[in-house]
Amino acid sequence: METPEVGKECCLCPVKGGALEPTDIDALWVHVTCAWFRPEFAFLDPEKMESTVGLLKIPPNSFTKIAADEDVGVPATVLASCEE
């Protein structure tokens, strides 16, 4: 069930909004395009590109710390590939 009052953000990149799907980790969301380009992710329903799984398969060293700017909503950690 959609809950528009709850802020959803992609846990893989700093981009706000877009087509988000829940991950297999409660309260974490991912852009469909972010999941599409990560080999660790899979869609339980590939035709509809829904129900993403595999977040915990991403190696921790794929993430990098960046300077957080809470005023503009930039998280403190993003995937290294999103920083390029």
C-alpha cells in the first residue's frame, strides 16, 4: 500500500524522487534504474520491475563517504559509482 506521507529515498544514490521500489530490507527503497544497473539486484517480478532483492549482496566497499549537506538533502553515504 502506498503511503505518500512517508518520505521515500533511494538507498543507493542521492537523487530525489523518481520511480522507487521497496527493497527486501524494511523501510529501504531503491530507484528502478539503480537496481537495474546493479548486478547484485534482482526483481521478483521482472515484467513489472517490482519487489527488488539483493541489497545485502552489494559489497560494503562499494559505498563511499561524502560530505553530507542536510540542507539540500544529500546523504552521507552513496555508492561509489554514483559519485563519478
